[in-house]
Amino acid sequence: MSKINNELNKGIVQSLIGKYSLYFLQITSLAILARLFTPEDFGTLAALQVVILFFQLLATSGLGPAIIHQDRIDNEQRNGIFSATVIIGALLSVVFIYLTPGLAKWLDLSNVTVLTYVLVLSVFFSAIAMLPLASLQKDTKFITIGKAEIFAEIIAVVACIMLYYLDFGVVALAVKLLITPVGRFIFYYYYSKDTEIGRASVGYKISSILPLIAIAKFQLGFNILNFFSRNLDTILVAKYFGVVTVGFYEKTYQVMRYPLQL
């Protein structure tokens, strides 16, 4: 029991260190970007980001906790699950491309075609990052996860600032939302080699994901309900008050939310 308690306490401390470091970096990057981009830029991305978050939610499908609680996952199952996430990510990306223009029109957002094609990749990489992330979480490698998220955030912010000074405008903000999940996937995938589950590759036993879905559907249902309770207001503000207002609203809410998360 003592050993279990020590491992639990160690995992909690590492998780807190990783999360606090990431929050500090995100607050710093927000302060920098808020001086470069207009509220309209932030508002446009905030409205589209709600859609992205929803598709990312569907992409992970609550599978992470289901994987973590499995006693054992062999290599064939691991590779089959990874292949399934690639398929899920690709399908959701196609749906995202077709649905986003209609939503943008309803919200009176202009010039979002390029943003759509940039942001769709974030949906795909969020899906395929699920298994490597779950393998790190299963082994309580929270410091490693924190490092991956911090490195990805730094790279994304630097790229965003560079593109801003190259006059890419709001596309630079969209690229930040793209680079973050791409960077996280790369780091998760690299570090997952030393986990119990191991580094995944493409496999053929896609049916390995079915038992996980049977468990994950309850987590997914809760996440969807929770998602709309927390994000529907952003869509409504964008629709009825405009993107400039939602830019102020979303960033103010984000700053207010940090102490609650901490």
C-alpha cells in the first residue's frame, strides 16, 4: 500500500508541475499575442475554435481513459487501435471541411476558406495523438507530457509571431492552433517508445478498437454534454454580438478560467 501511495503522490506532483508550467507559458504567450492581433482576429478564431474543439472531442472519443484502464495491450492491438484513430481523424477532417463553411456563413465570418484548410489538420493530429498520449499517461509520465506540451507551445508561438511579421494576419493565429497539436503528436509519439504500450505503427487489426468504444461511449457522452454547456455561449456571442465582441469575451473568459484550473 505504501508503494502505491508513493507512486500516486509522485504522479500527482509531476502532473501539477507539468500543468502549472504550461499554464504559465500560455498566459505569457496570450499577453504577447494580444498586443499583436486585433480582437476581430481573436474573435474569428474563437468561433472556429469551438468547432475544432468539438471535432477533437469526437476524434479522441473518450478512448484515452479506456486505454489507460486496460490491463494489457499487445503490439497487434496497439497498432490496430492506432490505425483506427488515423481513419477516424481522416473522416472527421473531411466532415469538418464540409461543415465549417456553412457555420461561417451563419456566423457572418468572412475569408475563412484558408483558415478551414489550415485548421482541419489540427483535428487529424489530435486524433492520432490520442494513443501515444494515453500510453504516456498510463505510465504516469506527466513530466514528459508537460515537456512535450511546453515545447509544442513555444514552437507554435514563435511560428505565429514570425508569420505575423510576414503579414499573414489571422492565418498566423490559425497556424498556431495547427502547430500545437502537430508538435504534441510528434513529441508524444517519440517519447511513447519507452512506455509499457510502446510506440505504435500502422496495423491491420482495426477491430481492436471496438471493445474500447464500448467503454468509452459513456465518457464520450459526458464530454459532449459538458462541451456544449461550456462552449455554446461563444457561438451565441459570435452570432448575435459579432466577432469583435467574442474576441474580448473569449480571451477574458480564458484569463478568468486559469485560476480555476490551477
